[in-house]
Amino acid sequence: MFQRARFAAIVFRLSLVIVPALVLSACGEAKSDVTEIKPDRPVLVTQVHYAPETPARSFDASVRPRIETDQGFRVSGKVARRLVDVGDTVAPGQALGTLDDTDLNLQLEQARAEAGAAKISLEQAAADEARGAELRRAGWTSQAAFDKLRSAAEEARGRDRRAQRAVELATNSVAYSILKADSAGVVTATFIEPGQVVAVGQAAIRVAKLGEKEAVIAAPESLLDLVRRGEARVTLWSAPNHSYQARLRELAPAADATTRTYAARFSLPDADDAVALGMSATLTLRDLHGAPAAKVPLSALFNQGAGPALWVVEADGTLQLKHVTVTRYDGDWAYVADGVDEGVSIVTLGVQKLDPHEKVRVVSRLGS
């Protein structure tokens, strides 16, 4: 009796261990059967769009006049007055500065005196020539004597013409002591002060002609092709929300010796009064004729030794791996030249976990 009771106790204890284990095993099998039905994998996608590969380039620019002239006196002398300041608007013929004309007036008086003496000499020589001609016709003088009188008269005529020209030059010199504006414009710089002695042609006043304005930049040699063919827009630092059309007018044939850059001048045909000379601006160049490329996130590229590829989502929701050609990398972006069509959807995240022909669900953002 004692052994039967002990055996029954052991059997009861084993049943307490085995039965729960069988129940848990059955639940695990049921759970595994449920997880075999996998839902469509959600994927984040973007659209492929081809555009010119060359990115837009921006340059610091300054607004300058198309024609800016350094005007100077045509005679040397001591500056008496400077009549304009920087920023003044001038009209054609307006006086900009004057020289001390004391010496110039003395030269004019001297030239006039010499012209008077030359005129008297010419009158005397002409009278002698006329009398010699009468005596020669009457036979009272020789041909040689008459030729001397005629030569003296011709020499007197030459001295008279030279004296008259000297008077004209001296008169012009007096007029040149007043520096006048050639055309309407605005004074952008002054280089003279009263009391300063200037030489002939020395820069005195810089005048920018009113008219077409330009944006001037310094372009590196690596971007000269973009400067020549790119579409240009100019934005003022003072008005960043408005831009102006620009066209390349002049490109320097040689680089600056110090900066090794090329000066490029862009005309601004539609510039209004808001565009003032000397303003700072930004000139943006875009290449509209370069080879097209699609800008895709770097995380969208899939490469397992066969070259870069992209996962394309087909119309039925399946995946297709497309090998592509990458032209260059720029930070977190890659530029694709071909391999995928315009407008297709490509997976941008988790590309290493995908399989060909896998069924996916497109989401517009993470967490959808």
C-alpha cells in the first residue's frame, strides 16, 4: 500500500510538469502559424527627375556703370578749385574744376603780340613785293631782285599763319584750364584738391555716365564655360526677393595677376532706380544646356559589388533592381545619368533589406 501511494504521488507530480509544457508548445505552434502571413513592407520613396547636372553657382558682384571715365586737365598747372564732390550729378559741359590760369593768360598775350608783329611784317613784305612787281614790268629792276622780294613776302605769310595758330593754341590752353564734363553722369571719385599741381592727362575726376548698369564679378578659370553659356540673374543684397536678368557683355581675355580670376561684366537691361551704382549683389549662373542628371539621396543607392543600383517600385507594388550610372557625389546626394526612367518611384531608405519582386507598400513619410 505504501509503494502504490508513493507511485501515485510521483505520477501526479510529473503530470504537473508535462501538461503545462504541452500546452505551451501548442500555443507556440499556433503563434508561428500566424506570423507566417507577412504584410506588405512599407517603403519610403521619391520621384526621379532629370535636370541639368551643373549646379547653380553664385558670385559676389558689384553694380558698376557700363562707361566710367577718369577725366583730367589737358594742360598742366596748379589746381585752383574743385567744383564737385562724390555723388554729385553733372550735366554735359558743367565745370568740374579749374586751374590757376595766370601763366596761360601770359602765354596768350605773348602769342597775340607775336601775331601782331607777324601781321605788320607781312604787310611790309607784301607792299615790297607789289612795288617790285611794278618795277619788273617797267624794266627798272632785275628778275633776281624781284625773286628776293617775293620770297620775303612768302616767308612773312608763313610767320603770320604760324602766329595765328599760336594764338589759337594759347586760347585753347586757357579754356583747358577749366575741366568740363563730357556728358551727363554722376561723380564716383575725386583725385584732386585745391593747391595740388597736376600733369597733363592726370586723372582728376571720375564720372560714371548715366545709362546702362552692369554687374561685375571675378570668375575662376574652372567656371569660364559656365560664365559664357549660363543663364544669369542678379539679386541685390538690399532686396533679396527680387532679381534682375543679366547678360554677359565682356569677359576679360587675361587673368588678374594677383587673384588669377577673370573679370566678367554682365549688363542689366531691366535695372530700375533701385539698382544704384556701387551696390553689392549676388550673381547666380545656371547651366540650362548641360547633360541631364537625376539628383537622388545617397541612401537610395544599393551596391553589392555589381555597381550602383536603385530599387524601383513597379505599378503592381513589386520591386525591380535597376543598375544606374552615377556621374558624381555631392554630400548626401548622388547624380544619376541613366538607368531609370523619368518620374519613376525609387526606394530611399532601408534598401539593403529588400529583395527582388518583393511586395511593398509606398508611404509618404516615416511612421505612416
